Amino acid sequence: MTRRFSLAILTLMFSAATLSAQMPRRPSAYTNDPGFWITAGISGFRANVVNDGVSASKWDFGNSTNFAYRGSIEKGGNNGSSFGVAGSWSHVPFVYTSTGVFPPAGGCAGTLSCEAHLDLMTLVATFHSGGGIGFHQVLELNGGVVAYRNLKRKSDGAKLTPSGGNVDPLFALGYGFGYGLSDRTNLDIISDYSFAIHERKDLSSGNSNTNSMPGLRALLRMGFGGSTTRR
């Protein structure tokens, strides 16, 4: 009886080993996801207008194309996804117009409007999805602030009001395509739509408080750190 039981156990073990050997094995797959990403890029963007009730002025950007320089540092996830912080800077010309009855002090030197320029800076939290070797789709979500600083007359560099500039909330959605030279080096082209919401203080109901800024951005993404793991 004991011999028969032992023989049955050995037969079951052999059959299980044979079946396991015949079953298809899952192919090995390895990832090399970076621990973090550093990006640098340049974009061409257009802005329309900011109506500022506090200084009784309008900043008309004329929907002309300007260039901004952008960089970010992001924590890496799976398949090229990442989240982190990004910032940009641009020097933008515009037409400054006083909207009050009389030009205020710090305005266009006795005239209602004049050519001017300012520094436009952004700081946002960013989420990026899309990556890998070869062509792939890219999606980005951004939220943060835009700062208008150093408003100055073009003719003599005199400061315009508000002298401290202004900071507004900013939101952006981007979509585009990328090409991965490797799983740690990507080139992305992203079309994004940004809009800033300006304060409504001292603005009439007929004045818009939204500055729309569509743009097209080219980015170089470099991944660093992380380790190779089996999936």
C-alpha cells in the first residue's frame, strides 16, 4: 500500500513538471524608467490683452508671436510619465493704454497710449504623459501662476503702473507628439493653450479679465537616475 501511494505521488510530480515545461512562458520584459527628468525648450506663443482696473490701463499684446524659454524638473513614473515644476521667461512688447479720463502718474507721459515692454514669467505644477523609443503621443497638464513684471515705456525705459507688476493664476493644456531617441532622451512638439485670469477689481462688466495664450513648444527631455527592473 505504501509503495503504491509513493508511486502515485511520484507520477503526479512528474506529470506536473512535464505540463509546466510545455506551457508557454511569459517573455521577460525590462524597463529603464528614469528617476527624474530635466527638460529645456523654447515656444512661440501669442497673447491678447490684460485689462487692469487698479491702474486704469490696458495692456494690448496684439496677438503677435513672442518667444519664451522654458525649463522643468520632474519626478519620473512609468512609461515616460512624470510630474514636477516648470518655469518660463519671455520679454514681450505691448501697447500700454490709459483707460481713465486723465492719464495717471506713472502712465504714458501725458498721452493715453504708448509702446512698452514687460517680462512675462510663469511657474506651474506640471504633469506629463507619453514617452518611449520612437514616435508617441504626448499630453501635458499645467497649473500655476503668471507674473507680469518690469512694465516700462519703450521710448525711455520709465516704469509704468502698476510699478510692482501683477500675478495671475494660469492654467494650460497641451497635446502633441514626441520622438524617443532612447528611453531617456525624447524630443517633443506640443501645442498648448494657456489662459490667465486677471482680477476684476475696478473693471466694468464689459471688460474681459482673461488673457488667452496659445502656443507651440519644442522640448528636449533628458532622463536621469532610476534602475532597471523586471516587469
